Amino acid sequence: MSQLLLVAKNSAVQAGFLQGFLTAAARAGSGRSRTPPVSGPGAGTAVCTPGPSRLKYGGVSGLQTLGAVRGWEVAGNTGPTRADASTDDGASGREKHRCRLVTGSPRPDVLRGAKTMGVLLIATGEKAEADLQAMEGRLRHRTGGRSPCRPRVRETRMGADRPPRSVPAALAGTLPPAPEGAAGREVTRIFEIPAARSVTLPEGEPQVVLCDGHPPDAFTLAAVWEDGSILLARDPLGLRPLYYLEEGGRPVAFASEVKALCALGDEIKVFPPGHVFVNGEFHRLVRLADWVSESDLDASSAAARLARLVEDAVERGYASGVAQPAGAGEAAVGLLLSGGVDSSVVAAAAVARLGSEKLLSFAAGTSDSEDLPRARQVAEHLGLRHTEYVFGVNEVAEVLPDVIYHLESFDAPLVRSSVANYLIAREAAAAGCRLVYCGEGGDELFAGYHYLKDIEPRDRVTDELLVLLEGGHANGFQRVDRMTAAHGLEARVPLSAPDLVAAAFQVPVDWKIHPETGQEKWLLREAFRDRLPHEVVERPKAKFYEGSGIEGVMARVAETQVSDADLEKDRGREVAPGVTLDTKEQVLYYRIFREHFPQESVVETIGWTRTVVS
């Protein structure tokens, strides 16, 4: 049985979007008794009546009476109290309010008081303990407000000296879900990545292992041996973040986000994806180009294999997911839906392997968003309990500083798409999810971007896809990680699992961009054609910020906060090599970014959206 939970942010949205939707929903549900009894005021339920623009159904006005028409519940915010949980009606100054419309069966028990979420922190030197405490304070959001594990490590052997010199050290992070005494297994699993190269490890079993993520799919990992030898590793695509602070040409601290290192120094660098740091030196673990090969499978067999690999990645992500205490009930797992091919494929795979009863789906957009009706269609088709979140200009302006702070970037296309991600992740967290699935990676693997169709000769498309994947850690993958981690969520990106990526690079380009129709991601669509609505399978690629409707909203926000004089003052200013400020949006994002991150080295960690300029 599907459920819809709709969040509307102002009366204009309610009067327009909600009226049309509720009318259709009531018509579709006519003669059925699938909705719960009406909940009135009290017992945690708050009735909300909009302003002058009122909802109407069958001649009945107002949300309070609408609830009695077909069993709709009109409820207040069920999550934690948040200062940013509501917005007003544009510039009209009407009273703020928040409305939810719920139908269907109640949610299952949700995860409460889970273990620490993904984080990794290492400080060295005489002030290691104090530095670690300062870093930990800046990443409390990643741990859901809980304290990470603090294993006792007196010193580590760092630097390129021979032998590496020992220095005081302090570590904090997430314990891997390995059985007692089997923590070393997590270290060996990083070498299960396809085409992984050999790296000499310290002798014996590591005494301490911390891991953000789940090797070999997505992880950053730190291991310390009894003699102080230390190893750090990051997955091939950089799905999990890791940075380091350099002093005197050697790393002295590591952290999951840039902001943690800003408290310690200025020379902040990206820990390169697909690398390990051991014995004071970086070593390449894998090259994505090594995964490019040919397969003897025909298109039908390749599609079947692809579907299985997606399902396997979903299942692994859940099996290694967030633990829960005894008696907490089964955790609710979130699906972040855009109604596009990638997120819909992941949702279908999740239903196949996990069952719809433990899944909650979420979508966000403006009242005229293209994503919302398609995401709703997918949720209904798969029998999911679904939440739609409708936002407007004022709410976007309110959360924008937080979005840029967590994102650690001012790349304009990335900021636009991150706002919608931030809002939808907030809803998932408020609903009790701690683990969410996303569709990131499908465009890079299966040639989803339109500009790729113009590349000649065709064999150069694979080269461009490799470039996109290698830069994803500072672009789309960074967006997914930061916007979910901002709310204490762990993201899973099944379409970017190493074995699936390797299989995708065995697929001919003509099975990605169809030679006759020009349809992008053709094989991925074929793999799930019989599990999703036809309109969704055939939906053309749209950038997330376009489908959600956020692009126009962001332009309006910038127009109100950046004057023409400010734009002329900064127009053409080069703020990074080859990057200039040319629009009010860019000026606004850069201004907010600099308030949070004054260090020049932080700008060097930013990736720039390639598909917009290519």
C-alpha cells in the first residue's frame, strides 16, 4: 500500500499545487477505504489553515475541513523543532505555517540512537588531543550529534623519513561493523576493488581500524599497528570524503571535511581517491582506466547483468548500514527520488531486494517542478510511502548559507542542485531515516549528459566519462555526501559501486547513447524497463536543479541580495584559475563561501562543473 506525505510551505503553493494533487488523489481513491481515520487537533497533530488563498475540494474550503472529506490528516512537523522548518508567503509578510497531508498506513519503527555515522579524524603533534577536539566539534553534524569512537593511540609513524618518525597522535571516527577481533578484515577488503594494485602493508594485524563507509564500495579508512605504523585509504571514486593538512611538506592531520582542518592551518589538500597513504607516502591503489575492457555479452545479457549488479550494490549497502540498538525496531530506509531514470532504477532495485515495507521515498521541488509528479508516479508504481516537499524563494534564501557551509564549494551549478538535496535530506532525517539511497553516478557511467552526444569520434566518449568520474569526488558525489551528512544521514550510491563501474566500462558506447535515437543511458533504461512506468523510463535527462525547479528560485534569491552595483564591482573577477564572477548568483555564492572559508587553499579543493562549459 502506498502512502503520500506532502509538505507544503505556503498558501500560494497549497492553493495551486495541493489543490490539483488532492483532487486527483481523491478521485483515484474514490470508493476505497485505504486512508486512516481523520486526526483532529491534539495528540501531536496541528491543524493549519492557509491565508487568503484557501484550498477547496468539492466546495469545502480550508485545510481543517478538507481533512474530513476523504480521511486526510493535516499534521504539524513530526521531526525535531527547527528554526528553518517553515517559510512565509513571498514578500507578502503573511504568517508562517507548515502543513502536511498524510494518507496510508503508519510508518514502521524508525532508527533511534544509532551508532556513530561516518567520520574520520586524525591529529598529530604535541597538541594532538586539543586539535582533535577542535576538529570533532566542527563535524558533529556527520555523527548525528553523537561522539565518535576515540581509540587510544599514543603515536603514529608519519612523514617520508626512513624510518618514518614517530609523533604523538589522536584519532576519532567510526568503528567498522566487523566482528570482534576481525577489524583487520576491513583493511584487506580495500584490495577487493577490481584491478587493485598491491601495496606493502605493515606486518601483523592492525590494533585500531576506523572506517567511514563500507569497503570495497565507498569508504575512507584508517588503520594503526602496534608499532605506530598508520595506513589511510580512500575508495576509487572518492564517494567518501577525506582531506589532509600539510606542514613542512608532510601530512599532519586528516579529516572528513575541510571545515575541520580550517581550525588547524592553511595548507589543506584533497586526499586523492583510489590511493592509500602508508609509511609516510601516497600510493595509487587503482586507476579507473584499468577498468576499461570489452565483454562478449549481448545487449540483453548485459542489461540483465547490470540489473543484478545494481541490486547487489543496494543489498550490500543495506547489510553494512547503520546499526541500531536492541529493541529499536527495524530502521526506515530512505530513497531520494527525482523521478529521473537513475534514482528510479535505484528505487526499483531497493524494492526488489529490501521490500517496500521498510522504504520511505522523498522528493523535493517548487510547485511547478517537473520532478514531483514523476517521483510520485514512481512511488505509486513501486508501492512506496512517499513524501513530497514543496519549497519557495524565502526558504531557499534562509538555508543557502548553511548549504554552502556544508557543501564547501561555490561552484554555481553544484550549489543550485545542493539546495534541493539539502531540503530533501532534512525531510528524510526528520522522518527517522539514517540511511538513504541516491541515484548519483548513472550519468557518468552511461553517458547521461547531452554534450556527450556531440563528441566525435565515438570512442572518445569513454575518455570523457573517465574524466567525469575522476572529478566526481569534488562535484556530484561531494554534493550527495555533504547534503546528507549535514543531517546525520549516511548516503548509499549503488550506481557507483566498483564492480558495477567496471562492468559499465565493458559496455559499448552505442549501448549508452543509442546510435539511431540518440537516447542517453539506453542500456540502463533497458535493464529496468519492465519495472518502472513507461513515462519515467523514457524521460529525457534533466539536470537536478532544472527538474526540481530550483534554478529560477536561485536567480530570484540572488537578485534580492546582490545589487547591480555589487555585480559591476565584481564582474570578471578571477577567483580561481579560469573561474570568474559573471552573474549575481556567482557573486552571492562566492561571498557566502568566503565568510566561512577565508583560506586560499580551500578554493583549490573545489571541483568545477564540467558539463556546463564543455
